[in-house]
Amino acid sequence: MTFLRGAAERPHHAYVFAGPEGSGKSLAARAFAASLLCANGGCGECRDCRLALRDQHPNEFVVEPEGRDIHVDTVREEVWHPAYLTAPEPGRKVFLIREADRLSPSAADTLLKVLEEPPADAVFLLLSARAHELPETIWSRCHIVTFTALSEPFVVEQLEAEGVAAARARLAARLAGGNLGRARRMAVDDDGLAFRDVAARALELGSMGAAGALEAADAVIAAAAEHKKGLGRELDAELAPFLDEKGRPEEAYRGSIRRIETRFHRRERRAERDHLDRVLMAASALLRDAVAAGTGASDRALLNPDREVAEDSSLTKAVAGLAAMEEARAALADDVNLNPRLVVERAFLQLSLQEGR
């Protein structure tokens, strides 16, 4: 964005990147952080840029919700204290706060105190899909950068420019609902669409009565656990730039390594629920296609144009099943203390009850 390119030269101390999920604000924040940390204004090729674009730069402090909220202790430890200390490496410090609307009241008050008296070498980037929920006192101290949802043709074009086959790009863009990052993962990763296969199998099992519904829930929970298990390799890759030739942490980067490990463990704790949400979302999409087909919609309206809709699909059952999946997604997103297995079992049992009518 032209505004951000100009802002990188003489940045304001704080920005709110506001826009819906998938609008590109996370990618823009990474690029802006790179331009702030790069000696050449964001060349995209130097060490500073490479690390910043992966959220791994020693001078970059990434804050994310732990559970449902961002707690005051997290803001104190990862924003307040480092903001007033010397940066690990020469140059600016960048604080990237994701899902900033989830700041608890006390965390927001602590952040406000930093924004009221910001260090000269620090820039704060607050990202939110619900920026209107941020306190007005924080809004008033930030420059607001607004993002709009990406269109499906734009996402397809971007993926094709990155070498993704046209059919795969169109499918990923459709399933991702305009979320470029999610679409890229679906299109590029070998198992990027594996969650959809899990969803299809679970729906098949859920149509076989109560026993099948419980088996479907087992399959979904097992897939989420397997996904979490595979994250270990990502931590090794993130730590690699800060280890010496013997694989030991370099003394100068112990703080950076600790932050990366903390962030990883938070992501790991969320991994199972995130994967559950993807599977339930895919199940919703498949049921939604059954609804579309049942109402006479054309193939162009399908979210999964590469999959045939079962001819014996009942419109009433598909609608009820879609409602059950979305209810489960909402429950898991709203309350981190719920037992995921019970929530998923309930969704597929509701589906099985419809099948039995």
C-alpha cells in the first residue's frame, strides 16, 4: 500500500490494521514490519527482511491471545518491559499485537500507558477483525489502516502468479472465502486439503446412526491431534537462524529464542481447536453444497465444485446438519473451556438424528 510505503520512512508510533479475516492485513503487517526493520526500507532479500517476514526478527515482538484473551501479564512481559529496554539488535523495535480486540480490560489499560508515552524507537501494530471493539482511548492514539475483503478472482490471480495450477487455485480460493493466507496453504501444501477429506468421511459416518456419529467424532478428534503432532518440525525451523554450528542457542539471541518458543507453545495449544474448526468448516461447506443442489442452484454456486453432491441428500437434513456444524464452531470459538470432544460428538449426533427421521 502506498500509504504504508510512505509511513515506513517516518512512522507514527502506533497503527491499527482493521479488516475482516483474510483481507491481507497480516501480510501487510509483516511487510510493514520488514520495511521498519530493514536498513534499506524493506528490500525483501536481506536477513532482516527474511526474518521479519517470518515473524522471527529479534527486534520483533509478537503478541497473540492465550486462550480466549490477551492477558495483562502477557502485555507487561512482552510489550511494556521490552518497549523501554534496548533492542536486541541495532534499530527499531516492532510490536505486533494480533487479535487486539481480545485485550482484557487490564491488558488494554497497560498497553494504553505505553502508547501514551511511547519509546522513540518503538512502533506498535495492532491487528483486528473487530477493531471497533478496541477502547476509544487506544483508537485515538493510533493511525487507522483499513483493509477490505479480498475478492475470489484476486486470490486466484495471486495463487496462479505463484505457480499454482488454475483449477487448484480456484478451488482453494473458493474454500478459503477470500483468505489469501489460508488459500495459499490449501493450494501449496501437499496435505493442504486433507481436512476436507476428514470432513467428508465424518459426514459419511454421521449418516450411519448414533454409533457412526461417535465414530465420526473420533475421526475428527484424531485428525486434529495428528495435526498438532506435526507442528514440532515448525519450531525447529523457526529456531534454526539463532543457533550456532553445533545447534546451541547463541547467547545474544536467548531472549528471541524464548519468545519464539512461547509463541510456538501458544500456537500448539490452539492447534487442535484450529484444526477442528477447519474440519467443521469443511463439513459445513459440503452440507451447504447439498442445500444449494437441493434448491436447484447451478454448479457455479458450489463451494466444492470438484466433488459430487450425493443424489439422495435431503434438503431438510442438510440444513439441520449445517446448523449443527456452525453451532459447534461457534461454541468452540466462544468458550475455550468446553470439552472439544463433547462439542464435536453433539454436532454429529444431531446429524445422525436427522438421518434417522
